[in-house]
Amino acid sequence: MQTHLFHDRILRMDQVTLAAGATLGPHGIVLPGTTIGAHTSIGPASLVMRGENVPDGTRWLGNPVAAWQ
């Protein structure tokens, strides 16, 4: 999980929230300002973009993430 980014040489910080039961796969990246819902799975080597809200009870995979069938 990454809580900061340098954008145009400016440090920007925000929180990352993983709700109860959420999982982040190995080598997964979650950028600042993101909320991962309860019992949601983010697959391996996946990227959740800055400011996204991933809904409860879903599965996501890819770079950037998309619904995991």
C-alpha cells in the first residue's frame, strides 16, 4: 500500500483503507486515497488507481484493476 506520490515534484499524501476481510495479493499496489471494501479481493500484481472505491464483496485483477471473473 502506498500512502504518498510525487506528482509534478509535489508530495501528495492520503490514506488507504482496507475494510474488514479485504485482501491484497502479492505484489499488488494500492495508491493513495483508495478504499477497498469489506471481503473484497485484489489479485496478484494488480494496481488500484488513486482515489478509487472498490465495492464490498467483489474480486479485482489487473493493471489497472478490472472485475475478476
